[in-house]
Amino acid sequence: MNNEQYEYGLSKLLLHCCCAPCSVACVKSLRAQNISPSLYWYNPNIHPYTEFKSRTDCLKKFAGDEKLELHLTEEYALRLFLKETFSELETRCKKCYTIRLEKTASFAASNGYSAFTTSLLISPYQDHNAIKQAGESAAAKYNVNFYYEDFRPLFREGQAKARSKGMYMQKYCGCVFSEEERYSKGSVS
């Protein structure tokens, strides 16, 4: 274990997965550091149900293929997501990161993980600083370490690997608002 691993307590790391394709390069990077993460799925933002199901099925296959432990919260939580974000539409992404990373930190703390991180940190399309802040805040709240790594340089490689494996590749971040933005070509008011 190197100094950074000791500092963050990476002997037992939980990787929050937004989806399998974004997790591919994160897992590869962590394994290159001799860290074998456990995977965690909690994404109440993913809608509609068919999208939610496609993403969970893909992550299950990825975890099995890679022989990684996977913890799933398979609750389809449209109402929870809308309740938590509707009054904050302009800042919904920050709220969404907070919801997911607080749940991850709580799970990590309750299940003996020394640290957690997220595959959200690989996307060049997400608010990287807001993700980092949400992770650090959740870590402090649940007394567990947040391991920060900027996975973005690995994004294209990870996406190419996911395609070569025939993984389901989504076209939007997952929430109904991002789906609307994607298919309306930016004409959302």
C-alpha cells in the first residue's frame, strides 16, 4: 500500500457507479494502483424505467465479467428524485450528486468501507468540482474518506473499451431533464 492509499484508507474502497461504461476505465485505473474496488449502484435519477433497467443489467454483467463485488439499490425512485430536485431545477445536478454520494458514503460507513469514490469523476460532461464537493461533504457527514481521482483523461479510452465489449451505451446522463435536453437539441426553455 503506497502513502496515498494509506492516507485515504483504500484497503477497502467502494466505487459508486453511474453506469458500467463510465466504470470501465475507473476500475482499470484503480486496479493499476493495486486497489480492487467493490461496486455500488444507487442512481434514483435514471429514467424512464427501461433506461434504469438497461443500465443495471449492464452493470451486473460488467461486475460479473470483472469478478467484482456489486451492491445494488434497485429501487426505481422517480418520485424521490423529482421530490428532491423539482424545487431546484437550475441546480438539480448538484442536488443529484449530493443525493447519490450521501447514500454511497452512508453505505460505505455502514458496511466497513474505509473510502469511496465515484465514476461520475470520469465524465467531461458533468460538473467535476460539484461532484468533488459533494463527495467531500458526504465523507465528512458519514465519517468515511472520499477518494478523489480525476478520471477524465481516461474517458475516451473507457468508452471505446465499453463499446468493444458490446456494453449498453446511454445517450444522456439519465435524468428526465437531460433526456429532454438531448432530444430537444437545446431548445428547452
